[in-house]
Amino acid sequence: MKKILITAPLKRDPKIFNEYQESLDNLIIPEGFEADRFFVVNDCPEVIPHIRKARYIVHDSEPGAEQKDPHDWPGNVIRRMCDMRNMTVIMALKGGYDYWFSADTDLVLNKHTLEWLLAADRDIISEIFWTKGPQGLWCNAWMYDDGDVDNMWPLWQKPGLYEVGGTGALMLVKRRVFEAGVGYARIPNIRKALSGEDRFFCVRAACAGFEMWMDTHAPAIHLFGEKEYQEYMNTYKRGEGHAERVQAGAEDHGDSV
């Protein structure tokens, strides 16, 4: 039996976290695999009573920096994210897990996500999601540097499997990647050229010789703010058959971005 650790740092409005957890409950775990959950609670004790089915919970009570823009992270927030993600990696290694599946806690996952990612059999692979930010539409992958996608977005909106230069937030990683020394530690001589713990991980992975891939068959839905949460509730969760619409996959979600 292969073991998967489902994990993420957790700092989220309880109602958004509940939608995330519901999507985890609906995930199809393929035959021959079993999964545990581990959350690092990031200075949000009000969410702890809402956590269910987690085998491990760590409460990191260090106060975080004020973050006015969800797309602009101060340096000390990035440092803490590096530390917390590395904490989840250590748990995966010490716990004897074959796969580390990091799914950010403001995502609603398609129930087929793990089926697609495991079937692809890549060392590092993500599932796509799209976000409407201040600068327009963006997704959780890039080709070069700090976000250059080289005009790949139209292609990525089609269901498929694509090699990418970097990715994060919704990612399945084989144990051997971490055993090779890849992780989320900051790169000391990169301060402004690249920003974010996912980019540090991807640079280290590329230097260690690992390819990174993205699947686009089962896009997640990103509830990164109150507006997005309300749109999700109004669009997907009202009326008969809402559960089927939530899990319908790429075609339905493509209409909503």
C-alpha cells in the first residue's frame, strides 16, 4: 500500500476551509493508496475546531506580518511559508510517506485530482487552477523566471499534461525528490529576482535534475477571498445537483474563469 500525505500550512477563514475540507472528503483515492492529512496551523486558532480527519496538526503561533494584498507577500511571510512547508516535508519523510500532496487550503479540489496526478507518474506534478487577480488572469505555473509563461496560457486551458518551468500550491511530489535534498529553504543569494517559496523549491528541483509537470484535466477552484467565496457559493452550491457541478472538472470550471 502506497502512502500519501495530504498537507498544507493553514491560515484561512473557517468557511473557506470547510469548503476545502469537503473537497478533500470527496477526493477519490485510487486502489493501492491510502492518505493521511497534516496541517500546520498558522496563527489562526479559530480554525482548529473546524479541522476534521487530520492525523497530525501543528499549531504555529508566531504572529504573522500584515498582508494587505494577497498577491504581494512581505519577506517575513515568505520566510515563514518556507519554514512551514519544510515542516510538512519533514513529516512526510519521517512518516514513511511515498508521496507528498500539498493542496493550499483556499482551494476546492476536483474529486479526480489524485487519480490524474498519480496516473501521470511524474516526480513533480501539479493540478492547475486559475485566479483573477489585479493584473488579470493567472494560474499556478510558469515557464521561466518570476512568472513568464511565454504565451502558454491558451494552451494550458486545454485538458492535457504539460512540462512547465515551475509550479506550486496544488502539487504531488514523490518521496525521492525530497531524499535528493530538494526543499523549500530560501536561496540566500536570491532576494528580488525571484519571490516566493514555490520558486525556491522549483529552482532547487531543476538544479537537482527533476522535471516539473502540470495536469489540466481536473482544475481546482481558487477561493482566495470573500468575493470568490461568494461567487463560488452562488454559482456552484445553490440548487439541485450542485455537488456534481463542483466536481464536473475542466469544462465547467473553464466557463467560470
